[in-house]
Amino acid sequence: MENYISLLLFSVIAFFLVKGTFFVVKQQTSGIVERFGRFNSTRNSGLQLKIPIIDQVVGRINLKVQQLDVLVETKTKDDVFVRLKVSVQFQVVRSKVYDAFYRLENSNAQITSYVFDVVRAEVPKMKLDDVFVRKDDIAIAVKGELNDAMQDYGYDIIKTLVTDIDPDEQVKSAMNRINASEREKVAAEFEAEADRIKIVAKASAEAESKRLQGQGIADQRREIARGLEESVEVLNKVGINSQEASALIVVTQHYDTLQSLGEETDSNLILLPNAPQAGSDMLNNMIASFTASNQIGEQMKSKNLKKGGTEAEKSS
């Protein structure tokens, strides 16, 4: 029984000795070993040995690239409050594990403080539009400040990114309205330009139409003049002189005009005297001419109505 107890006691002691002697450090991690409370060594990944009871593993440092997102609220040069999200990617330098573990109590809090300090120093120098355009400058300024400060603590700042810029809701609404107004202005300019093009095209078409119309009238008058000239020549050949021929042509045109007016049932004909007269004689002649013209018009209408009735009877 005593042997069994001794064996059990020896086994327990051996177990704790083995457990206190061997320890494992994971990949991309560095272990910190202290001896009697004093730094002894750093251990890399794998199976490691230490002196039981004397040596203690007091901590492990993550050697992976880590990211810390910091949300900073600040004011721009044009007095607009804006929230910036700054993402800081950092890593512990393998050769400075001791500094990272012993010199800095809380790395995240330290980095956050520097980010706040830099952002609140840079953004107030810019207007809101410049913050959006020059966000890379803000990121570079943050990285430069952090690198200078964190190198002494064993941290390497790999990259800083301004991943989000969020102004106040009222400011965003105002910016959207400005953008919409600008787009409406551009649309109005395009519509005005289209209307101008239509007006110019219409004016050009009307000008071309007038030109062609004038050309047609000129050609018509030219042909009429040529026809009159030929008529005079024909009359001259049969013994009628030019003056008589001209008078004959005028009379012919006069009766052609009367015939054209008579073809319209709703037209009225007024005959005015050719020679100028004064006083009551002119008035009497105008009245007589008007009466004669009215009678001629009525006769033409009656003639057309009878003609139409006759044609209707024939057709029936």
C-alpha cells in the first residue's frame, strides 16, 4: 500500500514536472519567458523547454498583421462636422518583441490616441470637399506620425487607410441637392442648345424656302415677260403696231381677270375709274362703278347657280 502511494505521488510529481518543462508556442506567435520575475528570453513557434517552477511563460505576442479601426469625429475648415473611419494595419517587429511586450501596456489605445491627434490636426485645415479628394494625404500623415511614434515600441505601421467619410445628415442632404441642381443646370443648358439648333435649322429652312420662292416668282415673271414679248412680235407680223398690241394684251388680261373672279360664287367685283377726278364727280363715278360691279357679280352668281342646277338635272 505504501509502495502504491509512493508510486502515485511520484507520478503526480513527474506529471507536473513534465508539464512545467515543456510548452508549445503557436505559429506567428512569440512567447515571453521570465526567470524569477525577470525577463529571460523570447521563444519562437514550436515545442519549447523551460525550467519548472523557476521559469514562467508570462505572455505571448501576436506576430500577425493586425488591423485597428478608429472612428474619429472632427470639424473641417468650413465648420462641417464629419466622422472619419481610419483603418491602421500594424505588426510587431520580431526583433523587438521585448519592447512590444514590456514598454507598451496597451498598443491599441496608444495607436488610437495618435490617430485622433493626427486626424484632428489635419482635417481642420481642409474644406469638406478637400477631405474627400485628399483622404490619401490624411492617411499618409497618420502613417508617418504613427511610424515615428510606434517604432520605439516595437511596432511597424504597414498601412493606414481612410475607409469612410461620413458628414452630418443635413450636410449630405445639402450636397445631394447641390449635385441635383448642377445636373438640372447642365440638362437645361443641353435643352436650350437643342432648342437653339431647332430655331437655327427652322430659320435656315425658311430662308431657303423664301429664296426658292423668290427665284420661282422671278422665273415666272421672266416667262410672262417673254410670253408678252412673243405676243407683241406675233401681232406686229399681222400689221398691229406695238402700242395697239400692248393695249390688246391689257384688255385680254382684264377680261381673263374678270372671268377668274366670276368662277368664285362668293366673290364681289368693284370697278374704279382709271382717270383721277375730283369732287362729287369722283364720288358719283365710284358709286356707279360699285353698282355696276355688284350687278355683274350677281349675274355671275345666278349664271353659276343655273349652270349647277342644269348639271344636277342632267345627272338625275
